[in-house]
Amino acid sequence: MLAFAQKKSLPLGKTIPMNIEKDAVVGITYTLKEANSGDVVETVTEAQPFYFLFGFGNLLEEFEGNLQGKRSGDSFDFKLSPEQAYGPVDSTAIVDLPVSAFMIQGRFAEEYVKEGETIQMQDPDGNALPGKVLKRGLETVTIDFNHPMAGKHLHFAGTVVEVRSATEEELDHGHVHGPGGHHH
């Protein structure tokens, strides 16, 4: 004799809570601090949560690992070492470039190339390569091409505000689409 399980229906407007797992769209709010100094680097609020497609390699692996299994309403609080985040500072990514590389119509582009500013450059293949201007000398400009968070210990604290299944279109494109569809 076969026994049949009775289906229970959910009240209208209710959904089954979903855990964060591969192919889920996740919305979070958070504060990112530099762990050693406590300086706030970034704050994401409920007014504009950060949404991402979980498990697609678009974010730091350790960041996603700390969120896996959580549900909407869960909080999180974790730290990442430089090795778990953007790596240590790589001294070979700090280079001296000739001043001639920063000339526009025969004159040095001083309005763009200022110490402390990040400028967009290109590698030999034409790929965008942001770099921070460290120093301008008479013949060279020292540029740091490390990620701005390289060498930093990061502290994330926040809340999961939404977890839902990704749409087929989101899975095909490898990223989240906003309300009403495609938002590139």
C-alpha cells in the first residue's frame, strides 16, 4: 500500500526561504572596513543593496564562502586577510614610466596625472589598466598598478536582504538583471 504525503500550501504572498547557494541571486547590505585601522572603505545600505549571482566567480572566493548557506535576514561579520582578498602588495606592479607616456598634444597632462589620483591606462593589448600616481619626477612618473585593496585586511559586516533563484537569462548572462529585465 502506498502512502501519499499531503501537500501543504503556503499562505498567499509567502515563499519558502532559500539558502544562498550556486545560481542564487543574493542581495546584501554591508559595511566594509580596513580591519587594522577601522577606516570605513564602503557602505551599502538598504536603499541600494548590492546584488550578485552567487557561485559565478564574480566576487572574492572567500567572500562568497562566508555567505554560503545564509538566508534572507541573516547577518554576517567576517574578516579576510590580504591573501584571501586582493593579495599582498606586489612591488613589481609599481613602475616608473617615462614622462613622454603622459603627453597630450606635445605637453604633459598635468591636469590628469596628479599624485594620489587613479588614472586609466592600457596594457599593450588595449585592456584597461587603472593605476595610482605615486610620484612625478623630471623624467618618470611612478605608477602603482596594484589593486587599491592589495595588502589590506578587510572586515565585512552586514545583512542578507534577499535570496532568490536566478532566472535563465541571468544564468546565461552570468550576472543579475534588475527589475523588469536587462540592465547593462
